[in-house]
Amino acid sequence: MTPSVAPATGRLGVLTVGLGAVSSTLIAGVELVKKGLGQPIGSLTQMDTIRLGKRTDGRTPLIKEFVPLADLNDVVFGAWDPFPDDAYVAASRAGVLEGGKHIEQISDALRDVRPMKAAFDRQYVKRIDADNTVGTIDKRAMLNAIREDINRFREEKQCDRLVMLWAASTEIFIEPGPAHQDIESFEAAIDRNDPTIAPSMLYAYAAILEGVPFANGAPNLTVDIPVLRDLAVERRVPISGKDFKTGQTLIKTVIGPMLRARMLGLSGWYSTNILGNRDGEVLDDPDNFKTKEESKLGVLEDILDPNSFPELYGDVYHKVRINYYPPRGDNKEGWDNIDIFGWLGYPMQLKIDFLCRDSILAAPLALDLVLFSDLAQRAGLGGIQEWLSFYYKAPMVAPGLSPEHDLFVQLAKLKNTLRWMMGEDQITHLGREYYDGE
Ligand SMILES: NC(=O)c1ccc[n+]([C@@H]2O[C@H](COP(=O)([O-])OP(=O)(O)OC[C@H]3O[C@@H](n4cnc5c(N)ncnc54)[C@H](O)[C@@H]3O)[C@@H](O)[C@H]2O)c1
């Protein structure tokens, strides 16, 4: 059944949890694009096309002209952060964008985004010490404060719809447990301030209760727990996560499927990163790094399927390191050494050195996630949005399913979902119709 998609009329409020490097680069980028002072490079919603029908039909509209997406001129930003810096100060401190060329041109719009008081508890992010907070770590009080902020923002900015994006620090590693199973246990855990209820879960819970789609750009468990997955389905609120797939894992989910497609063996993959932004500083703490490590490590095993191919992938040494190195700031270097083997077992090597810019890669993903999450809601799609796996390192999927990591399978899934939403034929790549007449 093709869903009916409501039009994107009125204002879309985008609430970012965290006003750091990614959020300030996103907000600044959108404001620059609105003024024609920059191009939204890296964003499918703004730049990519979609093929409809046969290859000979010549129908390839822009995605944003094919599906009804919110116009950037209708987007208004809000944020929470324990640092009191507005988006102008946050962007200047993050050091991602050039002041004269970019930040100053849109300084008024950036100054307008002042962070609301964060529901923040240092137990979950030890390296951050700041006091623009709700002033309590009582979980019920934090939840209520977030819900009040959502509604106040909606009213003050006269938003017709909202989307929430977690672009805050990576929290410490938490495993799914008894408190996360159903609403009764979850509510009781909030009341007794159970440590397995992280602040990110309170933001996600508040969002779902207020009917606001939630996208998780970090690897925290957050909305990927049974109670919130079920509630999102029940309330028809789109949710997605986890962890923006921007740099090293983006490369891994292109090279990994290539090795598997050609039946080339893998004996080792060593990935190391140096970065010097605030994210790097938070991830320097072993408890926070563990959350990121799990998200980065899972990918290869899922792609290579060692159980089916033990002679090719049964003995892979996979290591991921992140090193905090202040001189590099947001300009991360991700270095991969890949030991592979081919015909008769002869060894070969691949070396990849990605001198990237973390937030420059993340901002367009954040924009697409926000616009597509809003689209999903207008299409009546609640619960996990697996078609948004394209954007994530550790895609959320229904229990019992293994995630799809191959970037190009993810892209095909995303575009087929858009075709399905608008009542167009799926593209299967069978292509018999071009030859059947011969
Ligand atoms: N940039 C990338 O390429 C990339 C890729 C994947 C994931 N991520 C994740 O995205 C997140 C944001 O990255 P960043 O570079 O902007 O980090 P950042 O450190 O610059 O910004 C994060 C902000 O979140 C704030 N924060 C922490 N806890 C909060 C809370 N409970 N409520 C509100 N705000 C809170 C911090 O004060 C900080 O200002 C990180 O978790 C990072 O791991 C980034």
C-alpha cells in the first residue's frame, strides 16, 4: 500500500541536543545555503536526483522535487547544551568554518540560537564540565524539563512540526537491561534514578511522547531499546540511529562489501584515528570510547559473514583506535591498514589515509536525517526507519534482523522507499525489458 504523504506546509523546528561542532556546522551551513552563500555539498535531499521508471524514460527529478520535503527557508533551529555559548560562539570555538568567509556572514542568525538548559549528568560524559543545565540530575525532573522546552519552543517559534536530533557527546557504554523492556519498568526506573537510564533516553522518550521524530547521531543506546521502539510504533513517531557514518566507517562499508563481492580474503584491518575536537576529548575516556568502539567494530562482522565463509573471514584481526590529538582540531586523520589475500592465499595490502573534516562530513547527514524524518512522519511511518541506515554506522533494525551495512544497498533501499512512498515502481536492476524484444 502506498502511503499518502501530507504536504510540508508551515514551519519545521529542528531541535538539536548538543550545540557543538556538528550542530553549529549544520546550522551555519543551512543559513549560508539559504542566503546563496554556500552549496549543500554532501546532502542527497538538496543535490541528488532519483531515477523513475525505465532507463530509457529520461525521468530523473531532484529528490527534493520528487518528495515533499520541508524547504530550508521554513526550517528554524533550537538546541540544548550545558555550555551557554550561542551558535555563533559555538561555531567560532569549534574551528570548523572560517570566520570571515562564513561565520560573520550569518552572525545574526547564529546569535539567535541560544542553548536551552541541558538535561545533563556528568556521570555519563565525564570530560564535560559546564553549568547551563536544568540544575538537577533527578531523572523525572529532567524528563519534565525537556518536555516543557519542546512545547515552549514549538509555541514561541510557531512551528507546525518538530524533529529532534541527538548531536551531543557520546555517553558511556550502557547495555540493554531490565529497565528498558517495557513502559512500567522504564517509568519505575526513572522514578528511582536508575543509572541505566541515560539523559539521551530521557530526550528520546520526551520526543516520542510529544510526537517528535528522533534521530540519533551518536552511538549511545538511547532510542534503541525495546520500550522506546515499541512506543514509537504505537505513537507513530519515526525513530532512527545510531552514529553518523561519516569517515572511516563510510570507507569500511564500501571496501568491505567489495572484498566480500569478489570473494577476497581478509586477515587483518587496523583502523586508527587522530582528532582534536571536543568529541575526541570525550572519547578519550575509556567508558565513552567503549560505546564508539562497539559501533565501529560491528560493521565488518556483519558484512563479511565469517560463519558462511570461514576460510576467507574466519580469522580476522580487527582493531579500532581513536587518539585525542589536540593540534588537529576537527580535521581528523583516519588511517586504515588492510591485509587481504587472493587466489591460492597470496597476501596483498590496502592503505587508506583519509584526511577528512569530521563536521563537514556530518552536517549534510544531519540535514538529510532531519528532513527525511519529518517526511517519514508526514507519510505516517512510525518506529524504526530502516531506510535511513544509509546515514548510520550501527543501523537500528527490528529485533532478530541483521543490519544492512553495504553503502550502495543502503542507498538503493533509501531510494526505493522514496519511490514506494510516491507510488512509483521499484527499481530491481533486473533489466530484462531492454532485451526481451530482440
Ligand atoms: N562529526 C562526525 O563525523 C561524527 C560522526 C559520528 C558521530 N558523531 C557524534 O556526534 C556527536 C556530536 O559530535 P560533535 O563533534 O558535534 O561533538 P561536540 O563535543 O563538539 O558537541 C557535543 C555537544 O554536546 C553537548 N552535550 C553533552 N551532553 C549533553 C546533554 N546531555 N544535553 C545537551 N547537550 C549535551 C556538549 O556540551 C557538546 O557541546 C558526538 O557524539 C559524536 O561522537 C560525530
